[in-house]
Amino acid sequence: MSMTYLTTEELSERIKYNPRTIRNELKDSVLIEGRHYIRPFGQRKILFIWESIEEDMYKASSSSDFAIPMANGGYCNSVTH
């Protein structure tokens, strides 16, 4: 399976979030190391795995009207009445 690795700036263009928001708010809360991004050779540089992010975004949008991504990779679904 081929994977597309993106820098923070490239990811920000695809998902329309500011790079600073990705680094400070999404990384380690929504985007999980080892699943959504890696640090090649243990360095500071971060590469995001596009296919994993895209898959989880699709799952969250199609699973219900409102889903909160959880740190373990699952989703908390909320039903509003």
C-alpha cells in the first residue's frame, strides 16, 4: 500500500486549516502519532499520512451527524433530538 506523506503546510492546503492550528491544536488530540503522522528517524520533522487522515475524516462525517474523534482512534457519536 503506497502512502502519501505531507508536510504541515501541504496538509493545511488540503484540509483548509492554518498550519499553526494543525501543530498546536489538532496534533496529539485529533491527529495521533503513529496513525496520522510520523517522525522519520526520530527527528523533529513531522510527516502526515494523508490516506489515514482522509479515511478518518470520511468515517467521522458519514458515521453520524456529529462525531468526536477520540484519542484511541474511535469516535464518540452524539444523537441530538
